[in-house]
Amino acid sequence: QVRLVESGGGLVQAGSSLRLSCAASGRPFSNVGMGWFRQAPGKEREFVASISWSGGTTMYADSVSGRFTISRDNAKNTEYLQMNSLKPDDTATYYCAARDDIFSGVSRDPKAFAYWGQGTQVTVSS
């Protein structure tokens, strides 16, 4: 059974940092692209960041570029999202996602991702 499990969310003050982790299991994920999306209450799910299967290419939403960094450790089947200089607007449930096509690259389209985690809550207070 394929599983993506996020961790690392929490309640922090504006300007703080958090690192989210996503542990994948049930199949190898070292050869597929992965990503992070988020959804705030009353809003649609939105793209945050994506990373290619090799880790050589990354893509970010304009709203987080320069503050967030996506990375992966293929030996551990884990991806990360380092979030710095957090703002109240970053408050949302953050979801880890993985593609299914081998040697896939980055994408901002949620339809490109076949597997999703349950989400981890990030709350940033002002």
C-alpha cells in the first residue's frame, strides 16, 4: 500500500521557520517527481513547490520563492520543505504529493500527482 506521511507542522510566530517532512512507502519514489501543495480554509488547494526525480530541478510558487526550499533524500524515500520567514498568509494544511510516471520532472498541476498525503497543519500567528 502506497503511503505518504507528512510531519513537522505546528504553530509558530511570523518570521519563524519550520521544516516539513514527507516519508513515502509502499513503492520506490526515488525515480518520480514530488511536490508540496497547501490549502487554507475556504480556499482552493494551491501549488507550493515541486522537485524532479533526481532533485536537479525545482519549481516554486511566486508567493514562497526565496523563502521556501524543497529537497529530497532518495535513499530515505523522503522529501522536505524548509520554510523560512513564515507569514500569517502561509497558514494552511500542507500536503505532500508524488507523481507516478518514472523519471518525471516538476509540475505545478495537482492532476500530475497520483499520490497524496493526509496533510499537516501549519499555523503562523502575527
